[in-house]
Amino acid sequence: MPNASRSRQLPFILSINMADAATVTIRTRKFLTNRLLQRKQMVVDVIHPGRATVPKEELREKLAKMYKSNKEVVSVFGFKTHFGGGKTTGFALIYDSVESLKKFEPKYRLVRIGLAEAPKGGRKQRKEKKNRAKKLRGTKKSKAAAGKK
């Protein structure tokens, strides 16, 4: 990618002393500024010995604080806990604005962070609607799809 540039910065490390006396360290690596998608992207390592996996909501808050941005523009996903626990690795995206987040993030991740509404209705309803539409042609098909919402 010609517009995506690798920053020459040291890994960002944040140690947080939690109330339950277990220290959580958040490290970011493989930091990349992606201007085409208006975001910063990075791999996040969370070291949490003696504690369960840190909630994604908490990670969003801490990453927003680390990179001096708003919690609303941070998206975290793909976290895997290493065997034996104590370390979790995932991916984070920090967008320049909420508009660019809504434009480029997949719908399911927007639903997870509360910026989009989950589709209503069940799987069976979707299938029945699809099968009814298969029997129609042209403008009748589009009218049936629009009218049966």
C-alpha cells in the first residue's frame, strides 16, 4: 500500500494496577498509519498474569487514553488467549473520526460496539422472504421485498 506508512516509534506500553492487585500491561506493536482507511492499526499484546482476560470495553478505554483519542473511534477484535493464560494478543484499529469508523468497519463490529442496530427477524423469516422473491420477476420482486419489512 503506497499510502500506508510504518511509523518509526517504539512499542507503546501501559501498565495498569487494577483493584484486584493484578497488574495488566498493554503493549502495541506493528503500528501502522493507514491514511487510505483513515485509521491507525496495530497488534495489541495484553499481559494479565493471575487474572482472566481483560474485557474489550476496558481495552478500548485504555487504548483511547494511550493514543489520545475518543473511546468511540477505537475498535478491538480477534483476541486469542495464549495457552496457560496470562497473555492475550489481538488487533486494534483507531479511526480518525466516527464517520470513517462507520464507513469502513464491518456491520457486525459496529453492532458489537453499539454504533449500529442488529438486524431484526430470524433466519427462517429471511429464507421465506428470499423464496417468495424467487417466484417474482422485475418490479414486482422489488415491491414485494420493500413491502414485506
